[in-house]
Amino acid sequence: MNRARHPGFFARFLHTRAIHRLFRRMAMLESLAGTSISREMPDVLGKTLTEAARAEPADVLRSLASHADGLTEPEARAALRRCGPNEVEHEKPLPWWQHLWHCYRNPFNLLLTVLAAISWATDDIKAATVITAMVVLSTGLRFWQESRSHEAADKLKSMVSSTATVLRRAQGDAPAAGQATGASAAGPRRIEVPIRRLVPGEVLVLSAGDMIPADLRLLSAKDLFVGQSAMTGESMPVEKFPAQRDAKTINPLELDNILFMGTNVVSGSATAVVLATGKQTYFGALAQRVSSTDRSPTSFQTGVNRVSWLLIRFMAIMVPLVLLLNGFTKGDWLQAMLFALSIAVGMTPEMLPMIVTSTLARGAVFLSRKKVIVKRLDAIQNFGAMDVLCTDKTGTLTQDRIVLAQHPDAWGNESAQVLKMAYLNSYYQTGLKNLLDVAVLKHADVHREMNVAQDYAMVDEMPFDFRRRRMSVVVAERDQRHLLVCKGAVEEVLAACTQVQRATASEPLTPELLARQQSLTGALNAQGLRVVAVAVRELPPEKTDYGVADESALTLVGYVAFLDPPKETTAPALAALASHGITVKILTGDNEAVTAKICHDVGLAPGKVLLGSDIEALDDARLAAVAETTTVFAKLTPAHKERIVRLLKGNGHVVGYLGDGINDAAALHVADIGISVDTAVDIAKEAADIILLEKNLMVLDQGVLEGRRTFVNMLKYIRMTASSNFGNVLSVLLASAFIPFLPMLPMHLLVQNLLYDVSQAAIPFDNVDEELVTRPLHWQPAAIGRFMLFFGPVSSVFDLALFALMWFGFGASSIAQQTLFQSGWFVFGVLTQTLVVHLLRTPRMPFVQSRAAPPLLVMTLVIAAAGVFLPMGPLAPYFKLQALPPLYFVWLVVLLCGYAALTQVMKTWYGRRFGWL
């Protein structure tokens, strides 16, 4: 790798967050695979990796046609031609024209296009223009908003070229006799090679801070710790060895001598041979699953399509009835066809695509102010519909950093002496400080309180090794006594102890006391804490040379326990989500004890934890049932996470997934709404629908509420339009059966429809009653149909009353007086349709208990005034209307008040009987 060669550089990589920042900048993670794979592909790769782990190094090298001294340059070039570059292809963005087509295609846009074409063919240019404008506006707005969001998401990726250090055997070098692995006599050169040019068989040299650029098999290792949190969810580094210790290990992620693309070296050094590159790696297999373009329809897409087809089927029934009834009763089939076409246009909620897109875009703007990038507009409504949120633990609920949580003495009491001794050990060791040392040093300002520089001086050190699993430093206290401070694995430190410190005295480490220590550390481990023992030994000041043999007859001081703590906003965010009807489930690759501890800390009852090994034994039907009642899933592979999310969706839930690692990408992809963070790996950000730019998880609850407001406003338009249109068509059918002329001309219907659509253009900006967003909201076509059947006839009752008034009261009972009749119904229709916007936007009493937003209020008033002006003003002859008598407006007020009163009564009964939403 390109890296600075000094300790300061390496220290920066000890903080896990810093590792993730470098991880995001790796070019190899910038790209994703472009073809889909079967769900079992990682398992096939895992079997291959397991075989490589169990084989001898010489056999692995031989199978790869490689050598311990690496490949020659011609061999590397030939392998590159054969295997291709070490990269997984990016999920290529759609061409602009294809993206535009995806924004356009939906049932209503297609229907409106057909109606516009028919209108144009029948010389109804006005209708064709209006309909076309609606389609262009809705499609263009969606295209513009999504394009902007994708550009913003792309800017989150940091792409810098990276290299790896490989051994290059000189051309012509041949293995000496007996050198089965092919080591050359002259020795190999170390060279830097671009990561994309790595091939199977390359021998890599690894050190602290390096990213793993391919799937590797270790050949040698010294004190090697690897960070796999992005792959497995485990926050603690994993120790790796050249040989596989447990031959029964099946899970490839638990193999001792296999390193995976996308992980990183925390400490130590190693040499390893490349087993697989690019799409053939374990990471590449996961990436291909994410890059699949056949993403299943989300809850929002399915719901909108179902509602669209419900309204289209309704129109397909009613329009022919209007055509046949007017054709047979009036005898003018051409006029009847034009009237039926106008009815079709009037019944079609042509503003639906525009309202949906505008409402979603408004939600995107709201979330952008909360530092949230919305990559797919549909995700906003899915936010509101979400009733199950599955989340990873490491880096999402937790801070993804190690902190010192406790420092008890051997009796379980918090002890400043334990912290002091642990601090001396971490401060004076000269080797690379691991994450635990950094956590101790950062825990408190012990350095200043102890005045280390004046009170202590370094004498000697016994470095850590994996046989002893402990390390010691010897310090001189004010040039008097020497103090050996040992810190390491509990079992190994206890094995070197003979005494236990109690207050200022010591007592022998008896079998009873040893059992007590094992019980104490076991309890700490059960809380999900990583426990390290601390022991001391006083030595005479005249001694200057120390060794491992001096790590004996130690006195146990106590323990230091570490944890990856939850974020400050995790507990309140989970509580807020629960209060709004969302069930939270934890899906993590970490172990069950750590996960249960975090759950307790954030107020989430873990219940019985389901492990990945348990999931393997369950078929889909059984797992789907168990997933309903399980809160915490631990030790999961990426395939497990994807499977759980998919089955929860199959159970009828709208599922969100929050994650930031490689192991989360597949689940993010299959969820109804994938949520990631800006510090996530690129593959996770590619799979996500929404990206959080800040660590504050409270924005999740704010996003849920905004998604529900978005849904309510969309539903307002659909229910208002469907019920109003149904009432109008019902009135037309009844009037057509008894009136010798058309109750309204096609032009009147189109103008009225246009005015009504304009009045509703401000619905995306309307207020939403708080009680309507307290629970998840879903598309229910049957409920919309029921709403339409109950509220549509209410308007028809008053339409018939107006017909009677115009016929008997004002004498509009002949063809000669049809213009008066049509003008009266035109004005009444415009006013009732604008009034219904306020009546049906809320279950409360309009204007009193719930007020519309100012834009909607102003818009409806303007349209109502325009509806009255058209027949009363100079434009009346152009629209084939005429002025109405003053007495008409007196009766108009009476009818409108009656309509409002009956609608309010129906709302109250309907809400009690069926619920408002």
C-alpha cells in the first residue's frame, strides 16, 4: 500500500473509524459487480476457501502456479490477461433516457398519454395540451429530483488509487533443488503494484494499516490482528495465524488463515498469497447480489400500482355506461362519444403522478435539511409505511470504537489502582499499541494525574506474543523499587499469579479464590465485555535485565473490561420508533453476549437470541414464523441477513434495513427501504435508498413521520378525486336517463376538471393532523374503493337537488334552456369540488379543528372565484355558459351548507365504523 513508514501513521489506524474512512476511499470498493448470482454463491466460495485454509502452503502455491518468492513479471502479466483486473464492476447508472423512461412509466401516465392522443385525434387540442402538460411535469420533476439525489450520493465516494506490496521473483530465477515452493536463490524484490493489477498467485507483504485487496491465504504472520467489522460486524480485531487451528471450522469468515477483500490489518505483519480477485472474491460475490438490476417492487410501487388499476377498472366500467346511455337516449352517438371521452378524462386523476412526485420531492427537501440524502423518491413513503426496522449493530447502533467500560479489582469493585496499573502497561510498551491500549490511554487524563514522566521510568519490556498471550513492562518508581506490570488474557495471567491483592494487602490465590475470579470474569463476559487481567510484581531495583521468566509469582490486581458503546441517540431513537408503531430487530454478525449487552443499554429487550447456526437448520416457513417473535439475531452471515429481511417482507411487513458494512449490502438491497450512513462502505451506500449524513439516529424517527405525512397527503388527493369523480359520474348517469340534453358539455367537464386539478396542486404542502401519523400507513385499495362508494353518493344527492332546482325552480327544462342548466351545475360542481378538498382532508371539523395550509387555502379560494367568474363574466359565451340569476346564489349557499353538514356526519360515522385511514 502507499503509506507513510513511521509510527504516527500506524497509530492513526488504531481507531476503527479511521479505518472505515480509509476503507471508503479504496478504489476497489468503488465498484460493484454487474451480474446477478445465486444465493448460494458465497457458500460455494466458502467451501473453496475452507479447502485452501486446510491445505499446506506448498500445496496452495503449487495449485496457483506460484512460488514463495512470488510471480515473475511475465507470469503476472499472463495471469492478468487470463483472470482480468482485480475489480468488481460498478452498478452502472442508468443512461439518462432510460432513467427518464423509468420515471414516466406507470399505469396513469400511460393512460393519460392514450387519452391525450385520443383528444388530439378528435381535435380537442385543449384537453390534449392539459393532459400532456400534467404528464411532462410529473415525469420531469421526478427525473430532476432523483438525478440530483444520485449526484449528491456519488459525491460521498472518495476515489484514490491504491497499491499493494508484492514479492516479484526475477525473470529466469528457478527454484533450487528441494525448494518445492519455488524460492529463488537471489531473493525476490518488493514492488508496489496497483490493486487492480493483482492476480491469483501474487505473494503480498502486509503490515499495519494495509487494506486487504483480495482474498488471501496466509503464508507467514507475526502478531497479526485483522479488523473484520465491515464484513462480520465484530468490533474487536481478529487474530490470524498461518495455520488453521480448528479443522472443523465451516464458516469461512471464522477461518484462521484466510483474509478477505475489504478488511484491514490493525497490527502485526504477514505474507500471504492471493487466492481470488475481483468478482471471484467473497466480497465480489456479495457485490454481485447487490448490483442485480431486478430489484423487487417496493411497498410503495406495489401500492400505487394496485390503486391505479383499481381506478382504471372503475373508469373502464363507468365510461361505457355513460356512452351507451347517452347514445341511446339522445341519438347523437358522436356527441355521446365526445361526452364519454370527457368523462374519461374527468374521471382520470391525471394529477396523481404530479401530486405523488411533488409530495415525495417535498419530503426529500425536508429530509435534506436534516442532512439526509434521498436517492430514490419512493423511499420516503416507504419510510412512513415501514413497520419493521432491521438494523446492524456495529457502527449503526454503536460508535464502532472500543472504550474502557469497567476496571474492577479482583473482588468486583471499581478500582483506581487497576486503572493506574493498566495505564502504566499501555503507556510504556514500545510496540504497536492496539485498540485496547488506546482505549485505556483515552479513558481519563490519568497521565497528568499520575505525573508519569516524573514518578516512573521505563526499565525493560517483555513484548506480547501469542504463546504467552500477555505482555509486561518493568518501571522504576522514583528510582527506588522496580514494578513489573503484566496485562493479557485472563487465563494466561491467572496462570502466572500466586497472590491476589485485597486493599493494601495480598492473600494467596487459593482454588476457591481462583474459582471466584473465573466466576467474576465469566459474568463480565456474559455482559458482552472483552476482559483483560492486570497483575504486578515488585522486584529489587538493582536488577536491570528482565525476561519472560520474571512473569511469575505475580499478584492479581484486577481487570479492565472493554466495550463498543452505543451512540448517544440510539436509545431515544429506538424509543421514538417504538412509540410510532415500528418494531426494531437487531441483525448482527457479532456474538450474542455483546449484542444482548447493547440491547439492554439502549432499552431494547433482547429476548431469546437466534444464532446463524440455528437459522441454517430452519426452512423458510419455519424461519418466517420465528422471525416474527425474535428481536435479536446474532452471528449472522450476509446471506442470513438477506434471508430474514426477505421473509419478513413475505409476511406482509414493510421492512427497513439500517447498515453500513459489506455484510449489510445484500439486506439493504432487498429491503423496502435501505438506510445507510455517509461513513459506510461504498457497497452499502450503493445498495441504500437513503443515506444519513450525521450520526444522529433521531433523524430516523423524523424521516418516518415525514414519510407518513407524505402518504397522508397523497391519500388525500386519491380519496378526494375518486369520491368526487364517482359522485359526478353517478349524477351524470342519473341525469342522462331523464334529461333530454347533456347535463354538461364536454368542454365544461374538461374546464371543471382542470380547475379542480389546479385547486389540489397545493396538497403536497398541506398540514397533516398529528393523530394520522402515529402508526405505519399502507396502501389499501379496497379501503379507497369503500371510501369512494360512501362519499361519492353524498355529492350526488345534492347534485340531484340542484337538478331539481334548475328544472323546476328556474325553468331550465328544455333544449333551449340547457345553457342555464349547464351553467348552474358547472358552478355548483366547481364549488363542491373545491369545498370537498377541505371536507375530506381531515377527519376533524374543517376550518375549526383543522385548518389547511395557507397555499391550499388560497388556491381553493382562487379556483372557487374563477368557477363563479366564468359564467358571470365576459368569457361566458366562449365557454358556452350564461349568467345565473341572483336567487340561484341564495340556494347555492343553502345547498353547499347542506352538503358540508351531511359530509361531516358521514365522516364521523365512517371514522367510527372503519377508521379514517
